[in-house]
Amino acid sequence: MNEPEITVSVFMVTYNHEKYIAQAIESVINQKTNFQFELVIGEDCSTDNTRTIVESYKNKYPAIIKTVFQKHNVGIKANVESVFVNCKSKYVAILEGDDYWTDNNKLQKQIDFLENNLDYSCCFHNVKTIVDDNKSRTWNFCKFKNDRSFTFDDIINDNFIPTCSVVFRNNITWDFLIKLRSIMAGDWFLHIYNSEKGKIYFMNEFMGVYRVHPNGQWAGLTQIEGIRFKINSLFDIDRAFDFRNTDKIREIIFKMYLNKPVGYKDLIKHYKKRLKK
């Protein structure tokens, strides 16, 4: 007898998420669906008890959880790649080990939409951003008021999609993974990549939480460091797409990031020189 086909692979990477990983895993396990799903967890040799917690859930839910345990710390890029390689289902949902979902029908809602709207490659929803689990320091990640659609031209301008909210058709290729290795903002690259495959839909519902905490990947960046990160990411993305969008990306960099006050003089000088090449 054949095993039922798995419709969704939930992508999860984790490192030193001892405080958060159980809540993340349980928010996946608790999903109510009329299809099969799996949770693929890449654990990158945490120095805390993250791996022990992941192992305990793997033992409890062996039919759902697939683990990718790194033998030594390989870093975020290699860990991401190894998890993507093991996501073989029709759809992929993303949830990092320090975030969590709050709606047990989240996957069902998003898969229903994608199954009925074949011209869309991806859909996402709103989430709450919480700083250090302090519920008094909370805001809406997305500012959109209604359901709406987005295209490549929207997403190349800014990374406004909360990664913990996306479900997309599994079009991941080796070419994508190889390019991903050299891109700082891998999530932005993924969203732009999906936008080339079809439209992207926003559901105006809150179905997850994105945590900001001291151990987060982008914690502690100054405003100027954040601008540098976004500009360098756009250069990386332009290269990854074989410079098909150079004029548009240059326009975005000037408009969004180099039209700044005098305090950014050195930053502006550096990038204007680079853009003239």
C-alpha cells in the first residue's frame, strides 16, 4: 500500500533557539489540514539544548518530522540549502525556529488559495512582530489593509514579506540554491524568485508571530548598516538574475536609499561611485 502523498514541506532552520523551538514546532504539529504535511528541521549544532528538544519532538512525531542534523556548525547558508534539498513536496512553507504560527488553519487556507488560483506562485499573510517576547512592544509587520496581489515590480522595491508567513509552489532548483549561497538577503531573493514564477497574494489575516531578539540574525544593526545591507543585497540580486534588471535596481537604490540626509554623505559617495561603473 502506497503512503499518502505529502502536499507541504515546512522548512525550518534553527540554531540556539532553546527558548523558542518547542513553540515553533508545536505550531506546525497543530495544523489542521485535509492533506499530509511534513516538517523538515535543519539543526546547526547549537551550543544550547536546541538539538535535544528537536530530537524529543522527532521521537514523538516520527511520521511528520524529518531532521537534518549537521555534524558541525556549517552556518546559515549551508543549513538553509540542506533543508531546501530535503523539501520535496508540491508546496513549501517557511517557519524559522524562533518564530511561530498562531492559526491552526493557516496551511489549509493558503493551500486552498494556491490550488484554486494557478496564476499565483506564492501567498503570505500578516504577522505580529514581538520584541523579546514583550507583548507591549508589538506591531503589525505588514501595513496593508486589504487582501491584494503583488508582482515582481512591487517586490523588487522592498522586502515587505514576512518570511514566516509564506507558502509557495516548490520551484526550487539547483541553480537557485547555488545563487542563494552568495546573497545576503536570501529571503528577499526567494520572494523575488517566486514573483517571476507568478503573482503573489497577500491575505489580510494575522496567522503568525515574528520575533525580534538579541540572538536574531539581523539584531543590532545600525540604521546605516541596515541601508548598506539592503543596497548590497540588491547588487547581489541583480547579479543572480544575470543583470536583467540593472536599470530598475539602480533606480531603486537611488530613490529608496541614497536620497538621504547629510549624515549619509560617505555612504552616498561610496555607492554613487559604484553605480557609475
